[in-house]
Amino acid sequence: MTKPAHIWIDRKQVIYHDDDRSFDRISFALRALRLVMPAEMTVAVCEGRHAVWTDQGKNLRAGNDARWGILSVPPHASRVDIAIAVAQLAGKTEDPFIIDMLLHHEPS
């Protein structure tokens, strides 16, 4: 009889700290969300502590295609990390230019 295999996965996370205090991360996240979010998704943006993270799911109260999302943005988050998280929430990570567009869009 063979022994069952055990797999241990140790996740390591590399977090980049951007010390630019003049950069309003929450405003950047909200602006990026307005550019790419589908109309049927409601996203809550909050200040986090350690890393940029997202979560999402179906909004069962609001209809068939409705979804909810959470975007947590710590005070040391980089623009790139926020843009990647927004692209993930929007389901647009396959778009090759989405990150570049979010990083370089000038607010009107």
C-alpha cells in the first residue's frame, strides 16, 4: 500500500511600498473603477493595511448579472498594484493595454 502524497504550498507575497505621500490612492482607485467597471457591478473601496486585495461575488438580491466587489487599498500601494486589482475586478486582465490605460488616463 502506498502512502498518500502530501502537498504543502507556502504562499509568499511580495509587497511593493510606494512612499509617495502626495498620491491619493483612493481617488486613483475610484477613477480607475469608473473607467472600466461594468454597470452591473457595485464595488466598495476601503483603506487597507498590508496589501492591495480584491474580492467579488454574485449579488443575489439585485438580479441575474449583478455582482459585488471589494477593493482594499493600503496607504503604501503603488499605482500599478491598484490598476492590476481594478482590472481583475472588471474581468479585463486579458486586455493587453488595460493597465497602461489606467495608469496614464488624465482625469477630465
